[in-house]
Amino acid sequence: MRILIIGAGPTGLGAAWRLKELGHQDFLVLERNSYVGGLAASFLDPQGFTWDFAIHVAHSHYHYVDRLLQTVMPDGFLTHERRSWIHTQRTFVPYPFQYNFRHLPEQARRECLDGLLARPAQLPHGPANFEEWILASVGPGIAKHFMVPYNTKLWTLPPAKMNCRWLGDRVPETDVERVRANIRDERDDVSWGPNHVFQFPRTGGTGQIWQNMAKSIGSERIRMSSAVVGIDAQARTVQLSTGEKLHYDHLISTMPLDQLTSMAGCSTLAPAAAQLRHTRVQVVCIGLPMPIPPVLQDKTWIYCPDVTSMFYRITPFSTFSPAHTPDPARFCSFMCEVATPGQDAMHPEQKLANQVMEDLNQSGLLTFRPADARVFHLHSDYGYPIPTLDRDEALAALLPALQGKNIWSRGRFGAWKYEVANMDHSVMQGVEVVNRILLGEPEETLPHPTKVNDGKQ
């Protein structure tokens, strides 16, 4: 049985790892880039700074992934306690916002608390969209000061146009008595979340995980710089940009689902594929010739909801590992993430960098001379798969139809489910689809997001 895998990101490598683990020999991974890791790759720039594409952390919902990481990373990881913050109204608020808004100015703090206390006991029909969920969960004050502006900035569309089925362990629900106690005791409440403690590679960034994994799978099983440009679902062949055609019995694809549908010539599925929405992401990577400022030393990443800055998140990346800069005593580094709608053009790089650096200085987050900055750019046409109101309807039409042709679309953009789009989820989507193809075992991650996110699997 010949199995082809499109993409050497976490899902494709997870599938290849499982195939090798099961002793299946007849498989090949096709990767269009010259590097592995997909959106979880890392890059060394000419100035000696290491960068991730946005921020990824190694926390896992699966014992299987824990064991895999221990195997491919024998030198181990650095362990960090997550210290996420929100920067708004020139003030730092610990994450989750709804438990720590006591740090806001008095008027905003009062609006948040009053709104929380005035929430309806329950909606008569349940929330119809993400905005209704926000208002029902945290009230209009927290919605106004964080939840709506941040999510609009991140997703590039209003929360009213998103479903709320994706939330799971992504957004904490709110205990009012706990909030009151935090205000009364002036206590920061920061322990929520599945990645409260996380691991990070000592060197090489997140991409080191996938480089090591690819080496273990073997170069003879992964063909680099091999872009798939055509799929004949009836003949079960893929065509590469070189013109070469390869046969498959089963095709595991991690390319974006809308592209796959078009490439496979599934014209009847085009209306469903057109319903899928995504963001584009640009990362402005900034290295500075100075130690990291004391106010940022205790922060792993910072959410930025204010419309006065372009970026939705900033990561002081040099705090993750001293190996991320040429000299940690002399340099620090930051990644600033900017989102645009998938159908819009990206910002010109130099113009974007100039605006981001101006916003950093104007916001009070950082003070530096732009002329001193070492700037590196990363971008992806596909950043976040958006859980729109009609997403599940589209997926219900697309995924089974493709599976009927022995095409298994999995991964962050292959399955288009943000709620199971972390690195660990992506690896397990690859592992589980192989188990389904070879062993007849049912998948868990893709069909049951709530179950896999509720606890260790």
C-alpha cells in the first residue's frame, strides 16, 4: 500500500513517524520548502538571531506526544512558567484578563466588574456566536476592554461572525467570586490554561523538534523542495512541479483544504471550500543591541488589543532561550505578529516594520532607536483557520467527500479546526489517520476536540 504525505510539518511528520513505527515501508513525504516544520519551523537570520514563525510552545494533551518529544529531543528542554500579559491603556494586565482587570484604571475596572455582575443567568437559546458567548460569559465591560477588540484584531473579523464551538480550553470561563477575591486581596490569578508550564528547545527554536524528527524518519522518506501542483483523484496520482507523477493508494494531505479541493479538481465541492476563511500573518522580528528591559523580563508573551498598535501579540523571544541572540548579555529579541484577512494583500515589509517600531515606542512597551534594530521578516499566507459560523457545515461537506477518494486532509489547515490546531494536536492528527488507514482504529482528535482537550489522552 503506497501512502503519500503532502507536507513535512507537524502533521505530515506525525504521520510519517507512525508509519515507520508500525513498520510500513511504502511511504513518502513531499515537502515544497527546503526546510521541515511548516508554520512551526525556525530560522537563523544573517545577524545570528533565531526566530520562530510566531510563538509555539511544547505542551501536550497526549502521552504519545510526550514520549515522542523525549525521543527526538534527547538534550531536553528548558522549562518555563507561562507569564502572559495584556497591554492595554498603557497598563499591563496579567492573563487571563477576566481574573486580573483590577490593574486597569478605575473607570474601566468598574465597567468590567459591573458588566460581569450583570450577566444573565443563562441565555434562553444559548449563544449563537462568539460575541454572544463573550457577553454572556464576561459581560459588556470585559467585552469592550479586551475580548472584542483583541479577537477582532487577531481574527480580522468581528466575533459575531464566528461560532463558539471552538472555545474549549482556549478561553477561560469566569468565576465571579474568584474575581471579587482577586480584587479584594490584590492578587494576580495567572494559573489558568493547558500551557501554564511549557517546554522550549534549548537551541534552534521550535523548529529543532521537527528537524530532529525528520532525521529520525530518514531523508530517504522525505523529499524536500517537491511542490505538488496537481492531483488526479481518479487515477490516484500527484504531479510535482518538475512534471513527475507519483502514484498513491492513500494520500494524506496537510496543504490548506481550500487549495487541496481545487487542486484535486473537485468542482462540486468548490462552494463549500469557498466558505472557509483564514488570516494571513506577518511577523516583524526585531533584534536590539541592549539587554531586555526589566519590565519585560517576566513576560513570556503580551496580547495587544488596542487599535493604536498594528500587532496583536508581542513575544520577548530572547527570554525563551539564551541561544536566540548572538550574545544574551548584549542583545534581546522580540517578535511582533500582525494579521490581515486572507483575501487582502499583505503589508509592504519595510513600511510594516517602520510602523511596528513606531507603535512599540509610542505604546511605551519599548524605547529604542529604530536605526539600531536588526529586522527580519517572516510571513505566511495561511496563519489562522477562522472558526466562522458556517465552518462546520463546510467541513461536513468537504472532508468526507475527499475521504471517499482516499484523500485524508489533516492538520492545522488540512482539517481547518483551530480548536485542534496546536503542535500536539497536529502531530496526533497525523498519527491517528495512519492508525485509521492501517489498523482501522477510529480517530479521536479531529472528531472529538472537546474530549481530547479535557485532559491527558
